[in-house]
Amino acid sequence: LNYDATTIPDGYNKARDHGPEFLELWMNTLDAWMAGLHVRDILDLGCGTGRFSQALAARFKARVIGFDPSTKMLSQARDRRSEATVYANATAESLPLHADSVDVVFLSMVFHHFTDRARAAAECHRVLRKGGRVFLRTASSDRISSYPYVPFFPTSRSVLEQRLPSIAVQSEVFQSAGLDRIATTLVVQQIAENYAAYADKLAAGGDSVLASLAPAEFAAGLRSLREAEVGMSAAVVEPIDLLIFEKRA
Ligand SMILES: C[S@@+](CC[C@H](N)C(=O)[O-])C[C@H]1O[C@@H](n2cnc3c(N)ncnc32)[C@H](O)[C@@H]1O
């Protein structure tokens, strides 16, 4: 998907900024799988607006390179960049990096956008140092029934089924590139404190699946979400898969 040809970048941060506790949860989770790894250089591949890049640099005291093909997304990343981060236009299929040059490749919500999955995984393998790890934070077809917006936007289910590969497929792509899978885990993250706040986030238009729905369907879904809010005041959570791979030492 060419994000620059859409309005997704305009609402992305409003839709996906879930606050410091959310970032803390993810940094703690990654940290738990960094044992034994000396992390100097992290590639945030498909970094978008850099919502994870700054946190990665701060938590792991590392240099972070953020690559993304979208100029609109990157310009927002650059607005909040720190000295430890650098951003550039690039796609996963052709990384402008030397072989063996990073310790970690972090990929968040980008696998389903690859145009050539095998090449992207081969590129991750090439740029990783030996013993380095890939962290694939991803959506998958396995979880569609658990994604909280699906019941409110019924046609999103078939779009998700078309677009999201299974965990098995995503895992196989990286293993075929020569990486060892060392873990598959599930992280349950809070994305809104209640359904009204969730509706406001979705209304910002930062989701590529919902952006593909007809405007009338999208509006109807938001309405039903706001009506449902009366009986559903609890926090909104969603499960996100995290797959971890290692380049053999
Ligand atoms: C859902 S956003 C995720 C952004 C960020 N990783 C995050 O979690 O907020 C998907 C991003 O993937 C980027 N993208 C699309 N095709 C790509 C490709 N072939 N290689 C790398 N990034 C790509 C888009 O431009 C977009 O910024």
C-alpha cells in the first residue's frame, strides 16, 4: 500500500498513539527477549511515524535507523526525532544497508504490506549481524475474531481475511530466509480506556483496512461502536502476535 496516496498518515498518530504505558509494555516485552544480545544498532523497518523508534533508542541505548517508503509518514517521524534516530525512504525489499550491520530488526504492522515477502525476509537476514534478532510485531489471520473492531465493521472481516497471512505463513517466510524462530508469543495491549475513546481513535482514519471500507459502512460502524459504548465501559484491548527470529551465530 502506498500510504502517500492515502489520507492515513494524517490521522495515524491520533489513531495509534496509545500512551506511555503501551510503549512501556512493548519495550519490556522486547527487553525480555534481548538477553545475551549487545544492542548497538536497531533497524525499525516500516517505521511509519516512528511511534516505536524513539522508545527503542531510549530503552536500548541504541542507534535506530527508521526506513519507510512513505514521505508523509517519515516527515512526522522526523518531527519528533532525537539524535539517536535517523530516518530514510526505503522499502523492506531493498535495504540501503551493508551486510551484518544491525543487531535487531524491528517490524511493526508491516508484513502484510510487503510486495515481495521472500526478498524482504532475505534482506533482514542479510543486514543482521550473526546472533542478531528479528522482532515481528504483526497482525495475523489467526486473530481476526479477537480484533475488537471487527464486530462493529462486519465487512472488515473479509478484507482482513484477504490481507492478513497466518502466523504459520509469516513464520515460514523468515525461516525460509535462513532465520531460526526462537519464540512466538501473544501480547495483549490496551488501545483505549473505553469504547467512546476507541471510536474517536478509529474516526481519525489511521487504519488501512477500515480506510478501504465504503464511507457509509465506516460511518455506520462508528455509530454502532458509540452506541455500544453505553454497555461496554471497560478498556479496549487487542491481542498482537510477536514472532522472534535469530540469525545463527
Ligand atoms: C501500519 S503502518 C506501521 C508503521 C509503524 N511500524 C507502526 O507500527 O506504527 C505500515 C507502514 O508500512 C510501510 N510500508 C508499506 N510498504 C512497505 C514496504 N514494502 N517496506 C517497508 N515499509 C512499508 C507504510 O508506508 C507504513 O508506514
